[in-house]
Amino acid sequence: MSTTGSGRRGVRTLLALAMAASLVAMPAAAVGATEVGSDDDELWYFEDTGIPELQQTATGEGVTIALLDSGVNPDAPTLRGADIVGSEFSCPDGEGTVNGLHDDVSAEHGTYLASILVGNGEQVGDQPGVPGIAPDAALISYDVVTEDPTGIGTDEEYTCEDSTELLRDTILDAIDKDVDMIVTATGFSLRGEAATALIQAIDAGIVVVAANSNVSELSFESTSNSVHVEQFNGVVSVENATQSGERADPVTGPWVTILAPGTGYINYGRGDGTWDERKYSAAANSPASTYVGGVLALAKSAYPDATGDQLIQALVRGADGGNPDLVRTDENGYGFISPRTMIATDPATLPDENPLLRDAPQTWPLLEDFEDGVFTDDTWDYPLEGDAASADGTTAPSADDPGSAEGGDGSPLGPVLIVAVVLGGIVVVGGIVLAAVLVARSRRRS
């Protein structure tokens, strides 16, 4: 949901105070320690779920993933050699551009998620590397975070304001580039032409994977005018779980699709500019959603003839080691992701229809919107057409109307993860953040 400029500034100020207090209260973690707030093993999400054995036959080759996040630094040690490009867009207000590839501190979260997807696994100095789930997939990075995600510790200027048009152009560009899936963990809302563009992507067979909020109180309901991306009808909505299956403050709702590993990840940030500073985080939905996107890319690589809808069928039918009757709950979705079970059967043998499309009250977009190809109450022509931005910097058309894209993410520098960590251990700061949320009604996700 959109906020006024003063509301955004208020949220940034309170988040800055929250982060500052958390940094004072939390001791620095030693290199090689497991993640804060968890006794889980490092890389359990990779090793225990069978990714190495699955990579013997599929590595993501031939699959293209659009990552809608905070931008990516392709020169980070964890990503050297990966197939990553970015797209550049004119800001809708006509001032400046936004590029999916950069090395600003704001790119830490996008770089973290990109490393989970296509990381090279190589050591970072004398520290462990980050092995990608689908290391041979092609990645297109889009920066859709239009304000400082931390409110502290950065001098970078964010040249684009929140914008429906920027999201619309980003999604249309991903469609034009024939991506297989869209992965996002930024928590934006879609309205108007941006919502229509995502309908168009889903109708085109693109799998869309999105992270829930880490904090249940931040999971505000969508409306018929503005739909949070993880609640968008037909989208794979991801909740995280620990190695033992535990979950803290889970988001529940009819949109929840799947549980996935949210701990055990290794993360590096910019630090003094070398991008080898170890970061630590609590359980989060950002890496969990990226993990799901990586597993779907493995399945697509193993079975290139499978459609996007059939990949989603394989995901939900393979949950918990096998869920052929598609049993689900609002808390656990269809269950915990099982890559081995999911990829054991050719998805092309499954029904070619999206099992996540719901015909129920308070569910948007409506099924008729998918049939018409236009978001509720909007009247423009379908399909939308936009000049695709290219990796060499060609820009897409810009517009003026402000929209509802909401920055924020769950990296160690992202506000939702900050909120999650603070709420987990610092009651006072947690109250500050919650107050910011209630005042500004600004959704943040990790």
C-alpha cells in the first residue's frame, strides 16, 4: 500500500532507530558461527534437501529467472562467472534511471538472493562460499526498490519514487525477454497497469514466486484496488521454516502456498567495498522464496517441455514427500517443499493448469480478470505493450502517476529482517517498528 512522502520519511527514521538499537544490543557474530536465533546447520537447506544429487542431472541450464529486488552486484565474489544481466529504466518521474546492476550498499539484498539462485560456491577469502540452487540458470536483475531499504548507513540516492509504472515496465520487460519465472521478496503491491502486467505474465505461463512478510502483523490484507504480490491470485507464496520445521510468528492465509528453508544460508555484504563481509540473519522468507525459485528452475531444466503451470503442480503435489490430493492449510500451505519428490516425476504428465488460482471471496485478481486479461475495474487495452528495456541500457517509456511499489526486504540491511530480529529479541525496538507500521501502514517484507 502506498504512503505519502512524509510517511515514508517517518518509517525510514524509525527503522533507522530500530536498526541502530539492534546493532548496539546484539553482539557481533564470529565468522563460521550459525545464524543468529537458530541452531540450524549451515547449508542444510542445500545438502539435506538433496540439491547436490539433483544437480547431477539438472543445473538450471536453459532457464531464465527475473529477480525483482534491490539490484545485484555481479562482481561480488559469490557471483563471479554467473550469467547475470540487468535492465535499465527511466524513472517514471522523468528524473534519472534505475539499473538492475550496481554495487551500492542497497544491492546487498539482491546480491544475497542472486547468490542463492546462481552462486558459484567458491570460497570467499578463507570463508565458505554460497552454492547456487540453479547455478547455470540465466538471471535478469531488476531494481524495484525505490527508497533506502534501511534508513541508515548509506549515502546512496534513490532516484525513483514508488511507482506503478516502474513495476509495470519491469514486468512487461520480463515477459518480452521470455523469462521462465519471476522471483521477488520486496513486498510491493500492484494496482492498475502493474497488476494487469502481472496477470499477463501469469497468463503467459511465467511462474511467479513471492515471499510473505516475516512478521504476521505486517501482512495487511489486499484490496480490490491494490494487491500485495504474495497474495496475488496464482502466485507461489512462500513461508519459511527452520531445519526442525519450527516457525516463529508465521503469516497465515488462503494465499500461502509452500514452506521452504529459511535458515542455514551464508550471506556476504559490501563492507569496505570488497563484498566479502560476512552477514548474519534470523529465519526469513526472502531466502526461502529464492530457494523455491531455484528448485523450480532445476525442475524446468530437468524437464524443459513442462509448462509453468505444470511446474507449480509438481511443486504442490510433491510437498511433504507427496501430496497428490492437494491438501493444504492456511498456515502451512501444501506443506514443506520436497525437491526430490518434486523432480522424481515429469511435470509434463501433470495437469496444465495453475492450481493456485482461487475462486473465493476477498481473492484478487478475480478469475474473470485472468480471462479478460485486465485487472478489476481497469479499462485499457490488453495486452499491454511496452518497449522492453535491454541489458545494454535502452530505456523503457516513463509515466507520471505515482503507484504502490514498496521497497524493503529481509537481508541483514532490509527493514523486515530488522523488524524480525528486533521483535525476536528487543521488545522496545520492536514496539518502535510496530508503531511505525501502524502509523505509516507501509508494508515491508523479507
